[in-house]
Amino acid sequence: MSKLPQEIVEGLAVSPGAAFGRAVCIASQEFEIYRLSVADGEVDAELERLSQAVEVAQQDLDSARDSASAEIAGELGGIFEAHSLLLSDPGFLGRIQTQIRTDRVNAEWAVHETATDLAERFRRLDAEHLRARGEDLIDVSRHLQRALGGLSHQDLSEIEGDFIVVAHDLTPSEAVRLGRERVIAFAIETGSRTSHTTIIARSLHIPMVAGLAGLTHKVTDDDPLIVDGDNGRVILHPEGEAREGYRAAETRRRARWHRGVRSRTVPAETLDGVPVTLQANIDLPEEITEASEFGAAGVGLYRSEFIYIERSPDLPTEEEHLEIYTKMLEAMAPHPVVVRTFDLGGRKLAREVMHTAEENPVLGMRGIRLTLALPEIFAAQVRALLRAAARGPLQVMLPLVTTVEEVRAFRRLVEEAAARLEARGVEHSADFELGVMIEVPAAVWIAAELAREVSFLSIGTNDLIQYSMAVDRNNEHVSYLYQPYHPAILRMIRSVAAVGEEAGIPVSLCGEMAADPDCAPLLVALGLRILSLTPSTIPEVKEAIRSISLKELKEPVQRALAQSTAEEVVQCLRDALPSRYGPLRPPSAASD
Ligand code: PEP
Ligand code: MG
């Protein structure tokens, strides 16, 4: 038990639940590498530093290989072998030494320059196994940088028992990888409720608190802490009372979960008899079981990019795609499954897939743009979608659409894929329903034109808010401006719902607003009849929908739409909505 005093650090509640355990601090930020000049007389010493770092890095690798081989015998052996060879490769090491000698630079800079340059050349090669060598180079250079900086490599497989990850930042792929280890909670300095890292934490049921400024300076490895993902705080060195409170909250949570499962067959219907379809957002295939448990009427959004993230740096094959889609169709039958084509780019594997570092990736090669730019990679997914469509009610949805041409370009890829499958004599169907996500203001304004091209629209408010408010959804400094209740956002949602009514096609909403029991009734009142949300949030949202009368909400919602500020909108709704599911959260907290 720790003798240090208890301390509470407030952050944002982003993934529910609480966990009590010990901290493991992860340095996930890239190394900051500076170019430093080395005086003539110090070059030999710098070369000696490098050779010592090589030795340390080699020892690191050896111990990682020894601990891994027992668990995953053989599978990782080749990677460790390749990394070891690189550490003694004259082509790699020799170049670093030459650079230190000729440019008179520090070893860190020489390692960085050499590895980046060589990795970039490997990545441009056609052969996949050679491109993977580029990744190896980067990995090895990280080992070297750690050794040069005197930092010991933190290998999670060496840590015993369950633990809480404390970090400045985590990418979605790190969250998936760590979430599959023995991690029981995340406590992160950056982030927001709609960042993809957070979405993954919720998918894996890992409590998470984000926006914990300065936390990594307060916590050291093995410190005991409680991560309270319901109330958005971390308790360092918790005392007896805090631990008791944590246990009681856990018991209440479990009871709520079981109540939710029992309510699976209760219809989602307003008091005045308007039915609402509640579908599941799925990030990882295993969540499909939960979608069934909570009575989801199909999958409204399968974020297929996580197939790529999980397989990275390898690409998923057509068969792997097909297997996942088929399992989902079987589990959800007779309901439909909406597969969103891969939405990579932005923070999701941008560098790994694009092999470039974009200045502003969120406004760059992301979503449909990236998929159309990489038709060879995309083709495997498209063929698998066509094959799965022959097996059940599969629907396809395109992310981040900004132009009608993108939809047409996708249809051409479908025709090509269908022709290939036809030639191979493989069963498929090109007759699936195609939809687009409405995630940028441009798409809102051409929603009627898009509606003529597709069978359904789905509003992605996570991005729609980001791109409308010009607020990075992952940036805690501007999270106060991430306002779901901003009149501009509500008017856009209403306008897209009206386009759907006019065109006679369904409009769903699959952003986090749909998972918020305060907000869901408003979305229904704005005209939406299909909401897609994290499976475990279905019961609460259903309860909220069952407590409203659309007739009674009509007038206050009209009034809300005419307000000038998010604060005023919330006030209107607070007056109108029944208090039984609690007061609406203020807009600033709605993005937490
Ligand atoms: C959205 O933008 O609202 C959405 C559902 O997509 P994602 O969160 O994956 O960007
Ligand atoms: Mg989106």
C-alpha cells in the first residue's frame, strides 16, 4: 500500500466504467531528435557512443526475443532475426558511422537521417517483403534512439498482471494492441470523446479518461490508481474510501448491464407510437455478440478500417474481409449490415498506408479519397463486399464523401470488381444498397444530389462537427468548441433528414450523438428514424426514446432550431424534455 497522499486529477469521461490497478507509463510520443554539431576531437567518442548503443539495443532485442519466443514460438522469430541482422549490417550501420564522421553530427541525428532515407527507398519498392524491411529499419532505429537516450525499452510482455496505461497520447492502433494485452484502463493526457482511440476503448470496454493535462509528470510506474471513466477523473494513491466507492460503482454497473440485456426485446418506440430503429456501431468483429445481446436491429456502421489496423503492416486479403462480413451477416440475420469502406488516413494509419507524412492529414488523404487513390488495395475489399452481398443483406457506405464524382468513381470500381469475379466464376452480387456518409458541410449542401446517386444517407456527426466547427476532434485545447448542440449542427441534421424525406430514402445517424441518451430524443424529433450506436448504449438510448412524445416535442424543437447559441438550444430542450433521464449536459461537456 502506498504512503503517498491521495490526489485527484480531473479529465474527460470518455469510456465508461472504472478500474483500480497499477500504472504503466508509456512514452508513445515520437522521439524529439535534434541535430547537434560534434567537434573534430569528439567524433571518435560519438562513434563509441553509437557502438555502445548498438550493444544495448542488441541486448534489448535478445531479451524481447527470449520472452516472446516462449509465447509465440517461431512466429516472431523472423522479425527479431531481421532486426538483429540490421544492427550489424554495414549498409545501415556503416552509413550512420560515415555520416557522423563526414557531417560531424550527433549519433541520434545520423541514425534518424539514415533510417528515414533508407526506409523511404524500401517503401517505394514494389515487392511487399522489401517494403516491410522499411518498417524494420524504423523499428531498429527506435531501439537505437532509446539506447542512445539511455532509456530502457518498455516491453509490455515483461510486465506481470493487469495494469493501467498512462500516456500522453495513444493512436487507435496502439489502443487496439494495448487493449488486447492485460490493460484494464487508459489514462491519457490528450483526446476527446469522439477520437478514434476513445471509440476503441469503448469497443473493448476499457474505462478511459482523456484530457488529463500533466498526468504523466505526476505518475510513475507501479503507482496505484483508480481510473473513473464515468466521472472523468483519476485518483492517484487512492485511500480506503475511494476504493470502496469504486467497488460499489462496479457492482452498480454490472447490474445495469444485465438489466440492459434483459430489455433487448422491448421495442424502441416513442410514447406516441413512432418506431425507431437502433443499430450497432461495430469497430472490432467480436462486438457483434454484444450487438445481438442488446437487440441491435442490424449493424449501422462497421468501421472496416480496423481490419487494416489490426493486420498492419500486412494488408488483409479478400478472403479475410469476406470471412468477417459473412460472420456479421449470419449473426445479424435477417437484419442488414452496413460496411463502411475503409476510412484510413487522418490519425488512422496515415503514414503506414500512405508512406508520407501529410502536413494536415485530417484535411488530406482520408476516407474515400484514400481508397480511390489506392485502387489496388481497395479492390480486395470491393471484391469481398460483392461476394458477401450474395450471402445476405449487405449494404456499403462510403466515408468522407465531398463530391458526386467520388460516388461514381466507386461504382466504376464495383463494375471492374464484378467483371473480375465473373471471370473467376465466383458467386457475387453488385446489387447491394450503396450509401454515403454526410460528414462535411459540402455534403450537407449537396445531400439532394447525393441522394439521387445512392440508396441511403448516414450522418457522421463526429466528423460533421469537426469539419463544421473547424475543431480537431482530438484536440483537447479546443474541445469547448466541439458543440453537438450548436444551432448550425442541428440545422444541418434537420436539413439532411428533410432531404431524405423528400427523396424517399432512409437517413440514419451514426456519430456519438446517437449514443447519448440526452441527445437521441432530439435526433428523433429532428426527423431521424435510424440511429446507430455502440451496442452497450442501446438500452439507455431506447429508454430515453420510449419516454418522449414526438407531438409534444415538435414545438420546442422548432424553437431550439431557431436559437443563436448552443447554450440557448440546451436551455430550450431542458425545459421541454422529461426530467426522468436527467438534465441535459451543457454543450461544453457534450464533447467530453
Ligand atoms: C462520424 O464521423 O460520425 C463517424 C461515425 O465516423 P468516424 O467516427 O469513424 O469518423
Ligand atoms: Mg467519420
